[in-house]
Amino acid sequence: MVLWRYASLIKEKLFSKDEQQQNINPSRAEWDECVHESANDSNPDRISQLAVDLGSRPLRINAGPNEHLDWLMQTIEANVIPRLLMTHAGHAQASTAPVMNIRLDDQTRVEELSQLVLQDDASRAAQFVQELYEQGVPLDEIYMRLLAPVARRLGTMWEEDQASFTQVTTGMWRIKQLVYDFSPLFQEFARTDEVAPHAMLVPLPGSQHTLGLFMVSEFFRRGGWKVWGELAAGEADIVTAIKTQHFDLVGLSVSTEDQLPALARFVALLKEESLNQKIGVMVGGPIFIAKPELRKEVQADIVGLDAEESLAQAEFFLEKAKTI
């Protein structure tokens, strides 16, 4: 807020049509009011001294716009920033919770959340993640280093008979709900390019592998992509969409190796029917994480190993396609 007020004062000097007004330095009262509003400091001597310093850097009578800007920058660097840092130091320390040094690659956190998502009380898992976020852990770190490993851990628990299919399904749903609940915060700083690339991100019809794809969609949206992601869409719906809409990329996920023949057939169909004959194909899912070389068997262009990697690979593919 303080720099906005400072900018407003100097703007009056730079753009006023009144030459006399341009040559008048901001009064001490103007600066004093500006500092009072921003500093929220009960020490009048410190505020008064700041106002004096601001007003004590006179401009010459016929100073031009460049000199006004130089004067503003010198004033801010020499007086405003150091004094505001001093003014706010005590207040910031008192009101801001310290960011904890949290290691999300600690397996104990994965184990803890894995157990929480299996409990009847869903709020405990949500509170666990909320507390990490409030302690300063970025959401992309939470997604990649906690939620994704928890999902993999649930799969392992099912394979080792440590959890039933119903429990694992419930746990996966709760992880997906966490991603959904945090989506507004995650998308808060999404790119908003005028010309955005378009992606279709869907599971192979009949595949139940949707959690990872849902997370990938979140990263693509935050990266500025327009995403068509009907996770329950059937083959006819997907083909209709790709025939009638322009997509730069189609991403398909599968769960098991026995789905590869169906995936290869579907990739060929989508390439044939696509409105964009240069559409890129990305594949992902547990089987491709374990064996990325299988990409060639289904005629895919790229493999998405995780959400961040998928976005990076997709953007690299688009840039490369522009040169062909």
C-alpha cells in the first residue's frame, strides 16, 4: 500500500499539466499521511523522521520526468525501504507464524496420511494437509511429495493384503477430494495466456486409473492450458470431441499392461479422427512409470511420469512442433 501511495504522489508531479504543480515537492504532510497509513507504528518520532527525510531531498526547479523518477527511486532506496523494514520488523515477528523446515519425502508422513485417509473421519486427513499448507509447504510439494506417494502406498497395501479393495477405493477418493478442495488455491496464480494450448486428458475407456490424471489436469490448468477432462467419458464421447474441437495434445492413462493393445488401437483411432492432424499423444499410468519404453508400442509421442513431468514434456513437445 505504501508504494502505491508514493507512486500516486509522484504521478501527480510527472503527469500534471500544470507546470507549477510539477515543480512542487510533495509536502511533509502528504508523506506523513502516507507513512502513518502504512507503517501502523505507534512511534511518532520514527514516522516524523521518515517524513522529514522524504521531504529533504529537493528537486531542482526545472527538473524533468527522468529526474523525478531518479529522485523517487533514490528516496525509496535510501529512506523508505530501510525504515519500513525497521518499523514492521517487530509486528511481523509477532503476527507471522514461522515456516517450519518440513521434509515431505519423510516416509513417516506418507505412512501417517495413508492411515488417515483410511479412517472413517475424513476431516482428520484434510486437517493434516491443511496444517502443512499453513506451515508454508507449497501445494505442488504437497501434491507431488505427499499425496502421490500416499496413493502409491495405498496400492501397495492392497497388493500386500494390508487393506481391502473398499478401503483403498475410499482412500483414493479422499485424496482426490483433497486435490479438489485445494484447487482454488492451487489455481490462484495460473497462467492466463491470450492463446492457450488445448489438451484432452482422459483415461482409456474402461480404465479406473483417474486420480493421477486428475492431478495432472490440475497442473496443466495452472500452467495455462485449457483442459477437456471428462474422466467418465466413453469412447464415442472422446472421439466426437476430438473430431469437433482443436486439441494440441491428448493424454491417455492406463493401469495395467494387458490394456496396451486396446490403448494402441485407441491412439490410432484418435490420430485418424482428430481435427488437428498434428496432435500429440501422451500416455501415462503405473505401467508406463515402470516401463516407459512401452510408449513406442502404442505410437505415443511422450510419456508422463508424474504431473510436473507431464506438463514439462507437453510444453517441450509443442515448442518442438513449431519448428517442424
